[in-house]
Amino acid sequence: MKPFIFISLLLLSINGISQDFTPNYEESKIPAYELPPLLTSNDGKAVGTSEQWMDYRRKEILSDFEKYVYGKIPEGDIDIKTEIIKEKNALDGKAIMKEVKMTFSGNNQEIYMDILIYLPKIKNKAPLILAYNFNGNHTIINDPNISLTTSLVGNNKEFGITNNRATEASRGAKHNRWAVEKIIDRGYGLATIYYGDIDLDINDLSDGIHALFYKSGQTQPAKDEWGSIAGWAWGLSRAMDYFEDDDDIDESKIALMGHSRLGKTSLWAGAHDQRFAIVISNDSGCGGAALSRRRIGETVWRINTSFPHWFCDNFNEFNNNEDALPVDQHMLIALVAPRPVYVASAQDDKWADPKGEFLSAFHAGAVYKLFGLEGLPTANMPEVNEPIMKSVGYHIRTGKHDVTDFDWEAYLDFADKHFGN
Ligand code: GTR
């Protein structure tokens, strides 16, 4: 895709948002709704044991999310080549930095994904947090050894990005969101990937990972096939394939974290791929942790209108028609069970519906109970800045839609608790 097309498409996706949408923020105006039952199968059987959950209910729900929300990954073989590009001392010698390039090819096309990895220098294999970034690996910390991304990035005057190509000036530009040193000091590794490596975040699925899987003559996913979120989730699983082969990484202790649209992605990846040991959603909102039926802030119609490429086409059937959805987002969180899951909200992030995020996490607890595990203790939201950490974790912190040191501290505490670090 040519850079100027990328810019105009970005503008289009912003301007394409309908003007006459007034989000509702009042609890009293939420239409009465009933959540689809977690523990009754589609043909009406009660699900009362963890075996029944794993044997059929989990599969039904996963398949409904594939069919109606995120889209299925098409079948087909692509070639994957993995190379370690760099390995260096980092952070004044207390960490190792690696760059790993995975190249994917199919249909005579090729894309690549660069995984940037920081590992603490510890005796054992490192547990690790995996999270996508929005602007390129080089933006998470000012480290001259990190390769600038060669994928297209958004233009930004402050960093001199005018032709959708990363600049030196954007090194470390997003360091506020990445507690790299804290993570290393706590004995964890961090791996990150620029999400645009897998699929550019524009309403165009003719390229990126999708194009590698198209059948002859196909240029768009079928109605029940993957949108961008499922594509990004696929990329996280490929990173996991690599971690399984890296002797410095403990692949049984990978926590997946994501913010906002990438929080939606981490939930879907973690639901789908049970190799991820902990799943963390930071301010993921509509299509992530928030219950769709509450229709607070961003709604299904609104998200499908502003970001038509994120979900599968079938999801449009539920625009202003949330009650017809066979699933709601508490079921997505439940798909992570029995693995620990953490949902975080921000007080000023009304658009993402903090209470809807909390309620999803709360209701998912019913499935954890089948495994003899504890979910969130009550249906009342905790005070701000007071994390709850059971097998389901939750906090709402003060502040806006963002990733802060407070969030990272909570995630590391949660990982310590469950990984026994
Ligand atoms: C918003 C979108 C949200 C959220 C957010 C983000 O514009 O409406 O669903 O994903 O972007 O990713 O920052």
C-alpha cells in the first residue's frame, strides 16, 4: 500500500464516523437486558462441572465468538521463517535485548513481524509479558539499538513523521506507557511487536496477514472470517510459537497484555490460544471487556461504523441489535478460565464503560468457580486504585484512557501471585 493511500484512508476512517451519535452515559437509560447464560449449552443442557465446560460449553462459546464477532482464521498453509536479528546487552547491562524477525509468506506475498524482547539476567528461564505496541518497537524506550520499524506508521508532526515512515526522533516517544525497567527489575521479560506489522489499522483487508490466506480470486474475508483484531491475535500466537523455542524464555509463564483495541486483541488471543498463562485487558472497552448489552459509551453500531475492519462482517448484524447477540463479553473473559485473567479500567474512560468492564469480569467468575477458583467477590465495584486479585483480577484507577505505572505494578503483582515469582 502506498503511504498517501494510508494517510487518506486514516482520514477517511476518522471522518467516516457518523456525526449524529450521542453516547449514553446514564445507568438509568440502559435498556433492560438479559445476559446470555454462561452455564447452559446452546441446546439447553446445564453445565455443572469444569469437564462439561471444557468438553462442550467452552467450544460452543468460542465458535460463536468466531462466527459472529471476531471471525474465523481461514484454513491454509503459509511459510514461516524465524531469525534472531540482534542480541545485545541493554539497560546498563542488567538486561538482554533481542530482536527476532518472523517472516510470513503465502500467495506470493510476504510480510514480517519484528519481536523486540528484553530479558532480565536471571538464572532461570524468564517469565514474560507480551504486548503489542501502537507506534513501532522503537517508541517504547529510547534505546538506539532498537531497529526503527520499516512498516508504515501514522504521521506525526512532533516526531517529523510525514511519509508514514518511522524517524529517529520517535525513539522512546511512548516510553510513558512502558515500564520496561520496572518489569526487568521485577524479574520479568517484556516482548513487544508493532501491531501494524501484521495488519495496518485501516479499513482495508486486501493486504497484511489476510492477503496471505486468501483463496484464489478472494480479496476480502468472508462474512464469518477474520477482521483485524483476529489477525493481530494470530500474530500473538506466532510470537508464542517462537517463545516455545527460545531457551531463555519460560513459555509456561507468558502473560498477554494489551491496551484498548489491543486489549480487545489480547482477550481474543488469550481466549483462543490456551498457551497464554495470564491474560490482561487494559481499558479494552466495547468489543473487549465491556458488556455490549449495556450500550454505555461506545456501542456495537458505533464501533462497526468507525472501525469496520476490526471485527468480522457478521458482527454488523448486531448493530443496535445487541440483544440478538448469542454471546456477550463476560463469556469472552470466561473463555480464559481456569487461567488467571485481569481486567483494568480507568475512571475517566467513560467511553469504554468501566462498569461494563467490571461486570463482565464479575460474571465470568461463575466459570472459575467450576474449577474451584475464586472470581471477583461481589458485584459491587471496588474503590478506585484498589486492585482485587483472585483468579479474576480487577482494578479501576484514577485518570484517563492510558497505560500507567499503576497499571503495570498491578499486573506484575498479579503475575507474581499466580506465577509464584
Ligand atoms: C477508540 C475506540 C475504542 C478503543 C480506542 C483505542 O477510538 O473507539 O474502541 O479501542 O480507540 O484503541 O485507543
